[in-house]
Amino acid sequence: MRIDLTDTTSSRINSGLIEARRAIGTPAVGMVLTLVIATDEGGAYDALKAAHEASREHPSRILVVIRRPGRSPRDRASARLDAEVVVGDEAGTGETVVLRMHGELANHAESVVLPLLLPDAPAVCWWPDKAPENVGEDPLGRLAQRRITDGSAVEDPVGSLQNRARTYAPGDTDLSWTRLTPWRSMLAAALDQKHGKITAASVEGEAYNPSTELLALWLADRLGVQVERKVSDGPGLTAVRLFTSDGDICLDRPDGALAELSVPGQPDRHVALKRRETSELIAEELRRLDPDDIYRATIQFGLKHLVNPGKEGEKAEPETPRSASAKAAAGAPARKPASGKPASGKAAGDK
């Protein structure tokens, strides 16, 4: 069921939700959180589609905030709230409210969202594209226990990671980090087996790909070795190599779907490592609302190491670009192909 409300208020929207639920016989119980999506008209469709898919695992009240401040002084001075209430099959397993805030009201979105939050339930705020510089201090961000950004959707992905490190607050996360969960799990499982001393590592992926940068940072931080960042043609993250005294451990995914894992002394095997849809990433983030300490440690470790890599398609030289972690520790020289001095290794799994 769909109800359109023009020049309305939060109170009328709540009444519309109750009316819609009664009309289709859907109870309010069962929704576990409120998901606030701050986007624009261009990104609203894709974001809502992903949120509805994720709501099949996490029944939610979805609030879409679309700001329309206007261009002329007269438009900016006026204030109006239009809403679209959707309940039933079109809203996944929860309910959806699309909020279009006009004029001065666009600068006070939190005053509209606050009365619409589910009582006694956590709130999550997601910026699918451009996010505020400091999401923890943003008025919408203050309402949420979890704040989700996406570094791959901005013009300067590596710069956005640096900004996230500088402004980090417990509850912040980024979908660029979420995309790495299968990679980190596979590498940790490979290192749980018997292996020689790890001396260095390399990470290959598209230029300006934030997930590639984060994986290199994570390896450098957890293993304590020098990690070389190489630029490939993609798609996305393509390969990780860990150099050990027994041979190379390699996880190679050239096509974005199927990867090959090579471990010294074992037969090569293929593993499913497909690039996941946004809905799967959001569903994963909604499973845990506590602070992600590994993400925090990774981005803060990289604050002094992140440097934009070369142009897309250009192959990196052995010592450049020094992006995510060409230095495993401050002051260490960049690793050379054959003469880099090995450093001691630590377990790579999340402890």
C-alpha cells in the first residue's frame, strides 16, 4: 500500500503508517531497527532496492532523506515536507517512508527523522554516495548507533579513507571495508595452516580502489611486514601474495568471480570469491552494530601511509606507488623486488 502526503508533518506520517498497516493487516512488531538513508533523487532508487533486499534478513523501518533546498532565495527560505509511505510487498519485509525536504527544512532533517524512529530499537544511518566530512558529528549521524559510508562512491576514495581515520567515532564503518570480509577470511584461514616465516606481501587492484588500499593496510598492520601496492586492470581487487620462506601464498581473482588459492605444499584450489551486491554488504553490516575495532585500527594505521596511487591502467614500479602501505612501519624504506629486508610476521587473523 502506498500513501502520498504533501506539505505534511512527522505526526501525520506516523498516522499514515498506522493507517497503512491496519489496511493490509500488517503488525508493527518484528521490525528490528530503523535504517536512515541520506541520498538524493538520483541515488534513491538503487539505495532503496538494496535496503529492501537487506530487509528480508533484517526487517526494518526505512527512512529515505532527500534534501531539496532550492536554488532561489525564495525557495531556500520556504519549508515544506512531502512524504511517501509504503507498506507491504513493495517495502520488503518492513515499511518505507521517503521524505522530501524542501527549502530551509533540508538543513534540519534530524528534526523530521527523530519522531519517526522505531522506539527502543537501534538506528543505522547510511550515506550511499557523498557523506558528511564527519559522520559522527552530523545531526543524522548522532541519531544512529551505526554509520555506514562508501568510499568507492566518491571522487577521491583514498582521501575519504584518510578523512574517516581522522574523524573516526565508534560505530563508523565503510562498505569498502565490508567488501573485504571474504578476502580477509580466506587469507586468515590460509595462514592458520602451517607456513614459513612471512617476509613481505603485495596487493594488486585497480588504481584508486579503496578496498585494495584497506586490505594492504590491514596486512601491513597485522603481519608487520612491508606490503607493496600494485595497480592492475581490475575489476576491483584482483590478487594478494604473501611471500614466505617456504614459497608464495597467492589468492588470485582475475575475473571478479572465481579465485585460485595457492599454498606451498598443497594443490591449488578454486574458491568462490564473487563481487557482492550492495544489498549483501548492507545486510552484513546490519548483523553487528557494535564498534569494529579492526576497521578502526586499520584506517588509523594507514593515516600516515595512504598516498594516491598512479593513474588507472599504469603498472606500478617495484617501489612505487607507495600507497596503502609501502612502509610497514614508519621510517622503513620501500621494499625492493629482491633485496627488501624481511620483517618478522604475526598472525593475520582477527583476534
